[in-house]
Amino acid sequence: MQVSGPVVAVMCLLRWFGVPHRWAPVLVPVVSALGVGLWIFAHGLLSRADTFSYVAAWVAVSTSAATVWGFTWMASGQSGRS
């Protein structure tokens, strides 16, 4: 999907600007939803038949964005890492 790259880039910039890790669980779903929403709006594809595709797109983008914040090591209990 075309929106994963820009959302991951925004996440990288947020980390670079010093946003604390504690904001990651809020930022990832919100910024991913905004990115997918803008993509839907730009393409004018808002239809009920495509609802599952939009949800799947949000999950894919959120998963990509979560890697920037290191959600894999957070899930394993190593949240002390910076």
C-alpha cells in the first residue's frame, strides 16, 4: 500500500524529534488511521463493499509503523530499552 512509507517516515521523524516511547501505543494507531483515511479520501474510494480492505490496510500500516517504535521488544518485556 502506498501509505505505509509516509506513515513510517512520520514515525521516524517523531522519534527523531524526541517523542517519548510512552506515546507510541497512541501514536501508531492514530497516525496510521490518519494516513489510511487520507489515502481513502484522495482516491475517493469510500464504499461499504471495501470496508474490510480499509481495515486490512490500517492493520498493515499500523504493523509497519509499530516497528519504528520497537514493539517487538516491548512485547517481550524489554521496555527499558531507549
